[in-house]
Amino acid sequence: MKKQFFSVMKFPVYVSIALIIIFAIAFILVYQAYSVLLGWSLGKKILYTGIIVVVAWLVSTWLLILASTTKKFKSAGFRIYLKWMLFHVYYRISRWMNTIFFQRTSTFRESFLNFNNEIILTNHSHIPGKKILLLLPHCLQNSKCRIRVTANIIYCEECGKCDVAALKKMSLENNVQAALASGGSMARKVIKDFDPDVVIAVACHRDLIEGVRDAWKLPIFAILNERPNGPCFETTVNLADVQFALNKFI
């Protein structure tokens, strides 16, 4: 639980620190300029007013995004605006902070994914009639399996040598579509063809972060796979995490 807490907190802490620094710099600039207020030209007045407005906008939007982890906003358009800011502004700000502090990229990505998961759970849990897609990486399959499962998981023969059989059973029991994708292009095609309301995606740090950012408008709940045999080879997934996600969205 402690590990999970710090994993979620790293991303919002980075953004908050960055905004505090930006606010402090803006305050100093405006305060120093205020001492010569009478000598301001129209251009300087516009410049410093613009600085104040931009900083206030960044801070207020970030506070609303933090609130969206526990509160559901009714306006779909407003939620899209917050998601755009999260993925296109605050993600970049936090990534810069992660570089400055010389932190591992994988832990930063995991923190962002977990933070986004909190927003997805708050806004999309337990809504009847949703089309749910369980999107899985092809590397979950046993490398010696004679059946290469792609797209629809129904073709798995359930030999039990990998997690695919258990995931197939989960998808059938919960009446959700499940598919294996061999890469980003295949994943995009599966999503386009099925047109889901919510995606539960299993993959590595890099593929998940690229996927959720590429399809940022779509609610994607991210679950990291486990790599006991190295990257992209006979990976596994915590089945309890998948079942947890299914229970939340069904």
C-alpha cells in the first residue's frame, strides 16, 4: 500500500512543485515591477497582466484536475478540457521535473499512469451499458504455443501455460471483449473496430504511456505487466488487478 501511494504521488508532487516555482518567479517579477508602476508603458502593463492570468490559469486548472480524482464533473466538454491539459501541459511539466531530479523514467511513467487511473475510476466506474475492451499485449502468450492468438482472444485453446487462458475466462465470465495486440498499430485498429467506451489495457511502461497519450480522449485504465523473462517475452500480469478493474467498470 505504501509503495502504491508513493507511486501515485510522484506525478502530482512534481507538477505542484513546478507550479509553486512558476508562481514564485511570477510574483517576484510582478512585485519588482510594481515599485515602478507609474512608469509602466502600455506594453509592460499587458505583459505583466498576461503573466498573472497565465499563472492563475495553470494553478486553477491543476487544482480542478486534482479534484477530478475524487469528484466527477458532469460536463463532458469540461472533462475533455481537463484531460487535454493533463496530457499536453502538466505531463510535460512533470517530465521536465523528473529529468531535473534525475529520477527513473519508468517510475515517473508508472506514477502518471496510476494518477490517470484514479481519474478514470472516478469518472467512469459502474456506468451501465458500457462497451469494455480488455486490450492485452501479445507477449503474454507462451512463446512455444502453436496457436498465435491475435485480435480476438477466443482462439486461445486454454492450455494453461500462460495467463491468456485465465484472461479469456475472465472476459467470457464478465461479458467483455478481449484482444491481443502485437503492437501500437494493431492496438489502434482493435480500438477503432470495437469502438469501446472504456479500455482496460495491459502493457509495459513505455507502451502504456504511448497508448494513453495517443488516445487521450478515451478512458484507458492502465495495468502494468510483469517481466520475469525480460521485456517482450513471456510476460505475465497480476490477474487480481485485471479482475479489480473489471469489477469497477461493470
